Amino acid sequence: MAAARSFSSYVATAKLLRDSFQVAEFEVQDVGGEMSNRLAVVSLVALLFACNSSSANQDGGTTDAGGSGDGGATEDGGGNRDAVANGDAGGSGGDAGTPTFQTFTMGCCDFATLAIDGAGRVWAASDFIQPSGNVQIYRFDPGTKTSTGFEISGTSGAQVVSGGISIDGTGNVWIVTTPQPGVSSATGVALLQVSPTGSVLTRIHDIDTNPGLSCYQNPCPNYPFSNPGTAMVDRAGNIWVKDIYTGVPGFFLTQLTPTGTLGMYANVATGYGASVASIEIDGAGNLWTIDEGNNMLVKMAPGSAAQTFALPASVNLAGLHLAFDKQGTPWIAVGGGASTAGSLLKMTTSGTVASTYAIPNAGTADGVVVDNANMLWLVDNNDLKLRAVSTSGTFVAEYTMPRGANGGTGAPTPLGIDAAGNVWYGGTDITNGTGALNELAGVATGPQYFPYMGPQYPY
């Protein structure tokens, strides 16, 4: 028999409901006993509904008309919620019943990057070579269950880099491309602004074919890139791109304005062999990233020199992912692997490890995002679980991800949470090799939390 939940956990749940319905303060007396406390909160829920009959959940945004459905919606038969000890009422939504998993297949190959726009639509791209030769991105509308693929003109010989997709405050999509392996392309290295209907609005690439020595190892106005990667839109709408230059230790953080003009840039001299994944922005506008090649956490205020913090040797090259909670605390999900367990590191803003939490069942932590109730969400590829974790390090709930027939997915890593609290992750449909978008419905508190409150996801 499961242990009885504490009275405080019921009160925490009730407070979340109260805040959702925006009603006056309430009091609940601890009348003693599991059943009595449960009934007290049930009575409160009834009162809340009587005070405010409007739904507390957003519907995920407006419906996008005109999307031609080139991918079908396949219901997986429901996700299983596994019992986890020490239930925390932090807004995971797991107590609401068995959630629904759905898998939607479209396009080609693995969806290694995704983003959610202000209308609740999920955008995805593959970092594999596309059959058409041009880059293709996909827009999925959860309301109508339709997907639309956009072939991006002028991108022959290019592919989207992993993590190279962001959305600005006007709903335009920014993607970073690089030449396909073995392909020499003057325009393959580019930052593209694409409208919600798939038209290229801005194309930023290396115009000069012979820029000279002054642009050999640093960005220049007509030669801004070398080997660009992840992009992130800041509060002012500028786009920050990670870049690596041959022969230069560390990496560059390069800023482009919304019109494509080269802004500031900085060389973060962490060392040779830099390998940088995502860029994150905290509430003060500082840029944060991780150089896995040199095992360093990096913090940089725009216009200032970067600070670097050495990470524990135990996480070197383990696959690291960064997110911030509502208190401004950095969290690092440590991927691990088949023979090495993952972990979750709670960091300080001065770059030291405050706490380390092991992933249950020697699982991995292959991606992390934070929802609007300050709950962390992890994807575990080793155990095929989506896990909800409180900021105290309590593993609150876990959900088994479908795999195999009926639209199963392999290697899901990118994560996103829409306004309705649906958790989305990308991957590959292992039955036919297409891209797969997977939805765990209504378990989180949407929308996804972005500490800098910038225009990227304007819910």
C-alpha cells in the first residue's frame, strides 16, 4: 500500500488550484487522516469551481488555418504513470489520471530540434540531410492535428544544425544551417529568418568569398560565420549564435540584429576542442552555455568578458543540458549512457555544484526544461521515461514513453512545453524512419518557463 500523503501536500495542491482560478485566500484545517484531508481538498475544489467557472487551462493558442496534413496522428494507447515515492504537489499534474501519449509522424529522419510558437504550434527540424536537397522545417498545429512542411529555398547542400531553431516575438522562425558533409557551399553556412508561412525573410551568410586576414579568425560584417551552431533570441530580439573558428581556442558568441547586421561578439577562450550545445539566457540577460569539450560552464554578460567555471570531472563529455528555474538557479542534466548513470546537478550562480541528484533506476538525463509551476522535466532515453522533478530534487512523477509499433520513437531529446501544459519531445519513428513529434498531454503547468521573459516564446 502506498504511504499516505501529508496534509501539507494537499494544501500545496489546493493552493495551485486556487492560484489557477484566481480566487480569494482560503484556509483548510488539518482534520487528520488521509481520507479526511483528501475530502477537505475535494470540497475546496468544488468551491473554486463555484467561484469561477472559467477553465484554468489555456487551449494552446489559435488555430492555424490552411495547414495541409502530410503526417497522420497516431494515438499510442496512453502513457503509463509509474508510482514514485514522496509525491510533491509542485504542479506536475500527474495525480490527474493516466495521461495520453500521442505520436505524430512527418518529414524525414530525426527531429533533433524543436520550438513552440505563441500560437501553440510546434516547429521541428532534422539535422539529417533532406531527400529534396533543400532544408525542410515542419509546423504542427495540435488543435487541428495537421502538419505543414516548408522547403526553404536557396538552401541546397545545407542542413539544419542540432539546436539551431528559435522563434522571435513576431512569430518568425530563425534557423542555423551548415553545409552537408562533403559539400562545399558558399551559402550553406547561414542564419535564416523564415515567416510562419515558410517564406525566407532574411538570409545572413558569408558574402565575401575572400574576406582577407582581418576576418580570418573572427566575425566581420560581410563574413559573420565560420562553423555556427545553436541560436537564441534575446530580450531585444537580437539573435545570438555559437561559432567556432579553426585555430582559435574556445568559441565565439556572436550577436546579429533582427535586420541581419553584425552586432557585438566575444571569443570565450575555454580551450581547443570546444563543443557547445545550447545557449540559455537568465533573468538578468546574461548568456550561459556549456563547453563540453573543455568541461566548463560559461556565463557572459553582453559586452563583458565571459566567466568560466570548471565542472566536475565525472560529468566530462557525458552529454550536458542547461536550464534555469524561477529562482534563477542553473540546473544541469547529465546525460550518462548505457553503462553510466545520469544525474541532475543543482548549481549556484557562481558556478559551483550545490547538490547532485541521481536519476532513478540508473537512468539518463538527456534534456531538461522548466514549466510554469517551477517543475523540472527530464527525458531519460536509457529508461524511456519522462520525469518530473521538484526544485528540492524530489522525483515527483515519471511517465513511460512509447516505443516500437504504432509510431514509437527512438532517441527523444529536445523538449518543449506548450501553454496547455502538454510536454513535447522530438525523435524518430523507428517503424519507418520519419521524424516524430510526441505529446504527453496535460501533465505539466504551461507554458514553459523562460527566465529572461524575452520575445522568443510570447505566450
